[in-house]
Amino acid sequence: MMELDYNEIHHSRRIPGTEQSKSMEDRRFNEILTKGLHKNAEGNREAPLPFKTDDVLLPDNKGHCLRRLLSLKRRLLNDKGLKDDYLTFMKKILDNGHASQVTVDQLQTTKGKAWYLPHFHVYHPRKPDQIRVVFDYSAVYENQSLNKHLLQGPDQLNSLIGVLTRFRKEEVALTCDIEQMFHSFYVNPDDRDKK
């Protein structure tokens, strides 16, 4: 009787009649990833950007992003500790291959097909010596943002009540923290800007 109260158990066991229907956006998201998700030559997962439509045109936010970076640069010049933390974090991303430097000749972009990501730093209150650089996909320019054009994808999370109930029943739990996990996913070359 207890198992009937937690519907994610039914979905995970695929009991007939308990399937959750998917929205059109979730179906499109799954279709895009099913066709495009693969491992690249270095063994990293590479996926296409899950755009809501195929004909996305983005405004040129290069100037806006540069203004935000100049503001960040002023803060970094005034705070040596912040500057050292920020540069260490960015160097780590470059060294791990999670980002690559762009040459001057690659800065010429196709109109409507490039979006520059501003970034900012965050310190956790309990870990004041550990910086996290956030790449701002929700940054708005001319009422547009990259997040507005990307599909969210289906909700794959189990409810906390269901997880806790199963933990009490089966007495097994696992937790882990993967360093720079989100930086380890690459964007398909077709979705990277080209001249």
C-alpha cells in the first residue's frame, strides 16, 4: 500500500497504466538528445543545444557582455585575492579542456547565431576560500536570453519523500560530488558559432 502512494516508483518500474505523459517540449528535447548526444574523441559527452525552434535569431550582445567584463575587471584589479581565485578557477577550466581560448579571427560571427556568456563569481558562505564562477545563461539583452530559447527538458527528479521512504525500506543510500561536472559536457561543433 505504501508503494502506491509514491508515483515515481510506478514510473521507474513501468507499471502499465501509470506512465506519465510527456509534453511536446519534452518530446522535442528527448528527440534532440537521442539523435545528437555522443562521446567526442577525448571521451567527453557532447550534445546539441536543445533549442525550442530551429530558427533562433539572437541579438548581438557582444558589447553588453564586454561592458560586464570591464566591470568585473575593475573589481579584480581592486581585490588581489579575488583576482587570484578567479584566475585559478579559469586556468583550471582551460587546463581540463572544459573551455578553449578564442582567437581574434574567430570573433567574427554569423549574425543572429552567436551569444556571448557573461560570467560572475560566487563564494559559498561556509567555504569563503572556494570560488565558483557562474556562466550566466539567463543574462538578458534586448529582452532575450539564451535560456529563453533552450528547452528545459523533462523533470527526472524523484520526490524527496519517496527517496526517504525507500531509504528506510532498503537501507541503502549513495551521495557524491563530481568536480566541475557541468563543465565536462561539451556542445556539439554544429552548435558552436562559425564564420
